[in-house]
Amino acid sequence: MQLDWVALFKRYVGDDVRTPYLVAAERLTRVQANYELFTFTVLLTVLFGVIGLASLSPSLPHGDTAAVSVYAFIVAASAVAFGITKSPIAGAVCATAPVGALIYFAAFGFHPDAATGDKFLQVVLVLVWLRYSWRIVKIARVYPTLPPARPDQTEP
């Protein structure tokens, strides 16, 4: 049995319905938007839920600062609310997450063992994440006006 890598790539990465990341927000259907927003909210909820729990430890660079944990839990709760309501306000709160990461890097620094290249890569990834977050806010704004699914699309 041989794997069909092209079909697998199209199914999980290049699918126009389930992974519409290259489609402009205004041209999405509700099904496409639902798939994209679902993935975003699940990843953000899990990431910031774990960060919120881990940040309760006083051994991290921020010490016993409660603000990091509170902010992480606010973003996780906003992601849940955004996934349910598709509210632009909840989406905007979610979009502040990369800014919060940059502020954390500036205030508390990076891991002590991180090399210069690692730090650079982390900042670049957060900046890409920031750019993508604005796409999420844009999808939330146009979501009420998006057309329903085309006949070849199914709801998640």
C-alpha cells in the first residue's frame, strides 16, 4: 500500500473548503469561515489555557505576577466566546494575544538558553501570528454577510 501524498496534502492543507486560508475574507462562505474560525479558536483556547495554568508557577521569568495568568485566561475565555458567537469584539480580544506575547518578551525576556536565532524566530512567528489575527478580526466583521454554503460544501 502506497500513500498518495498529493491527495493527503490537498485533503488536509490545500482543501478550499476546510483550509481556506488563502481565500479573501469577503469571498468566504459561512462553511469556510466556520472551519477556519473553529481551528483558530480551538488552538488559541488550548494554547492560552495551558499558558494560563503554567504561568501560575512562580519559577517562570515573570515570578509570581498574576497579570500573566489573568491575561492568559481572558484570552482563552474570549476564544471560547468567539468560537460560539463570532463576535468581532471577542475576535479583537483574541487578536491581542500576539501583542501580549511581544510585551511578555520585552518585559521578561526570552528563555535563558535561547540563542539569538531562536529569539529571532520566535519574534518572526509572533509577527506572522499578529498578521493572521487581523484576518480573523476581518472574518468576524464580515461573518453576518457571508453567503451560506455552496452545494458542494458541508457544515463542520
